Amino acid sequence: MKDRSLLMLMLIAMAMIPLAPQASAHHSFAAEYDANDPVALTGTVTKMAWINPHAWIYIAVLKPDRSVENWGRRGGTLRVR
């Protein structure tokens, strides 16, 4: 009887998952970035990574002293529908 109740509870929980609202705002842009203070990077794209839930872009940036600094930038949320 205990196993049947647990199974029924699990089935109900699984059936309700598609009804839950999507958590699309798990990061706040305004909390992490200042939209009025953009940063421009000029360099060579060395890598693109499409890793769920975000895309990443990696750039080799030439500094004024002619050394190269590697930057990584997280992109927006990837949504697969």
C-alpha cells in the first residue's frame, strides 16, 4: 500500500510539471549589468560554446602593451522549444 501511494504521488507530480510556469528570469540583467555603460571589445573570436542555458563567446583581445588577454562573455538564455 505504501509503494502504491508513493507511485501515485510521483505520477501526479510528473503530470503537473508541464503546468508550472517557465522560470525564464533566473538571472536579472539589471542586477548584473549597467545598460547605460556598455563595454566594447575588439579582438579575435577564439571559441563559441553553446552550453545550455547560456551561450558563451571567447575573444582574444590585444592590449595596449601588445600582449593578448582572453575574455569570456556569457550570452543570453538559450531556449529550445
